[in-house]
Amino acid sequence: MLLPTLAVPDEREALRFGSDVLTHAELAAAAKAVAAQVGGARRVAVWATPTLQTCVAVVGVLLAGAAVVPINPKIGERELAHILGDSSPDLVIGGPDGVTVDVTARLDGPLPAEADPESPAFVVYTSGTTGPPKGVLLPRRAIASNLDALAQAWEWTAADTVVHALPLFHVHGLILGVLGPLRLGGAVHHIGKFDTHAIAAALSGSATVMFGVPTMYHRLAADCEADADLAAAVGRARLLVSGSAALPATDHARITKATGQEVVERYGMTETLMNCAVRASGDRRPGFVGPPVDGVEVRLVDSGALVPDGEIGEIEVRGPNLFLGYLNRPDATAEALRDGWFRTGDMAVRSPDGYVRIVGRRATDLIKSGGYKIGAGEIENALLEHPGVAEVAVTGEPDEDLGERIVAWVVPSGEPPSAKELADHVAALLSPHKRPRVVHYLDALPRNEMGKVTKRALHA
């Protein structure tokens, strides 16, 4: 069963959004009411605001055996039209024209029959770099197996309360951050907009685990350095988990120094859910996303051939965590899969003990300069060690001599350091061929709603 706690709910807290709270028993009864409202729908679009209504709607739709299509509440007209046209939902919950969910409604009686594990639970739309977003069909089997693998890796139990401020229209916030606690019988505390003091207050109370993205941890590091009480509160956490992008080594070090906590990283995608995770009781190495989670196979390839440990290759993944395909896009599905392996487009290096270090995206973060394959991520981490660099992104651009030259986009901390100073800094830490040849100075890096730097926007 995808959410076994619905069958035997108790009066412990399940969901908290601000002062709005539902117990597991109240959630089960409210979700049954939504399931009855949904009826025999195949797909239901849910306006994914950070509210109890969204969570009750999602659980109710899943209970009815339908697939949830999460909608970004800030979505633009063109993208909304594409998603609704592509997914053809039978019902829309929330938003300006959708039906409303009453979280106080209660329906008794037995649960509906459990849907087939291979049936879609979600259609999550990926942000398209070329063309409109694609709908990723995630089966119930993938969600159940992956959440159980993460529970094993993180020693995650019903005793845990996860606190976060992640959006609920992505895998990170909705599937890991809401369904994860509910599947295990624990609780989720969503604080709305990210605020370090609200996170600290939750961790001083019942919360034991924090989920966040690197921009959140960057702010957390600065605030904990400035406030010893805040740092002490964060230090009470059982686990701090970072994902959706690489957490710079400098922020790892700052958080550990201020709070005593070592952040755990994991690596996943919409199409695969989580592939790798640093174990709660394992070696927490900054820059590494750990070994594969239980049941998932990960390999690194170059032009289809396996690469040895220590060399850069593209990550391919196989296991019960994989999606069913892209909705209405058999061409894109066929292109993404090779003999049952999903081609992630992410480049990485593996250590002899199986730990994986992501070096970037194949399309934007693998730079081929002077005959070398260079990952943008290691240069970014090196530049962040310079005191004059607050934020940085590294890309490649065409060069007649080198093939590609390395370009650094720097948000300075105070007086901008010179391009030569930064190049010498990288050359000393890494090697001369990895130094940036061009440096641009910016007030801020362009980012999406998950805090990832949108590198294509830099060159544009």
C-alpha cells in the first residue's frame, strides 16, 4: 500500500502548516471525502499551494487511484495551457477555476481498493530546456520503493517530523517532503516561506529532520554564524538533508563549524526519484551524494562504454525507481532509455568505494577545453573558497584554440577580485588548465524556483 497509515490512522500529528494541523486520523477521513469527490477520474490536476488543502487533495486523489498532476501556483498562461492540454485532467482542484477541498470534511468507512503498483501516481512536468515541459509518469511502485530505500538510508521512522519550506509541485517537496513522512507514519511541518528562525523554532520543538536546497543552507550558514542561539537550535536536528543541486563545500564547512551538524546530500531526478544518498550513519563527505540507495543501480558511461573510477562519465540508472515514460512522448522516452537504463544527462565521478560526486550537466557543465574534460562544479567550489566570491557559476564558451574556454560568472563579496587573482586561485587549488579564462561580475545569479542556477540564462 502506498500510504499504509491511512488504513490504521491514529491521533498523532500528520500535517502542520502554520497553525493549521491535521492528525493521521483526520487526514484519512478528509482524504476519503476527496476520493469520493474524485470518483473514477484518471488524472486530477492539483493547484499545489503550500497548504493543508493541497496535501489533503493529493492524498485523496491517490486514495482514489488517480494520478496527480501538480500545478505551480505561479505558472504562466502559456505553460498552464500546455500542461492542461497535454495531461487532459478529468478534474482540477484549487486555483482560480478548480473545485475546492474542505479539510474539515470527514468520511468514514473502508478505504477504496488499492490501485495497481504500476499505475501512475503522478504526472510531474519537468522544466524544458528545449521545447515545452514533458510530463513524467511516476508509478506508485517507484514512489513506495524509493521512499523505503530513503528510510533505510536515513534511519527515517515514524518518530521523525520533517520540517521544510519546499514548493509542493516538485518531487523534492511533495513526494519526499510530504508523502515520505506520511508513508512512514511520521509528520511534516511546512513553514511556508523559508525562514531560518522558523526552521530553528521547529527543530527546537518536535521537528527532527530538515529538507532544503543549497540556497536555503547558504542562508542558514550565514544566520547561524551570526546567532549562537540559532546555531544551537539547528544543532539539535537529527539530520539535515540537502538536494536539488550541489551544496558547495564552503557551505558544508560553515554549517558544521557553526552548528556541529554535517549536512547529508542525495541525488535524484524527476524521472528517477532518488538514486544516491549519503547514509545517516555513513561518511559525510562534502561534494559527494553517497552511494546508490538500496535497489538502484548506477553506472558511469562515456559513449556507451563504462568508465573507470576517478574519471568523468554520464550517470545511467536502473531500478524500481524509474518512471514509466513521458506522457504522449514515446520519442522522448525512447531517447532517454538505453537497454533499460535511464540516461540522466548528469556527469559524475565515482570513488573506489562507490561514492558519487556530481560534476554537472552534460549539456551545460561538462567543458571540453584543450583536450581535457572538466566539470564546472569543481571549479565553482574552488572559486567559492576565495573570500571575494559570494556566489559563482561556471560555464564554457566556444574558443578557436581550446575548443571551449572556461567562463566564471561571479557575484562578489565586497570589492570584486581581479580576473587574474581568481584564475591564479583556481590554478593553485586545482590545475592550470582548469582556471577561468573569462570572468563576468553580476549582482545576482539567475535561479529557478528550486534555487538552481539557470546557466542558459547567463549566456542569453
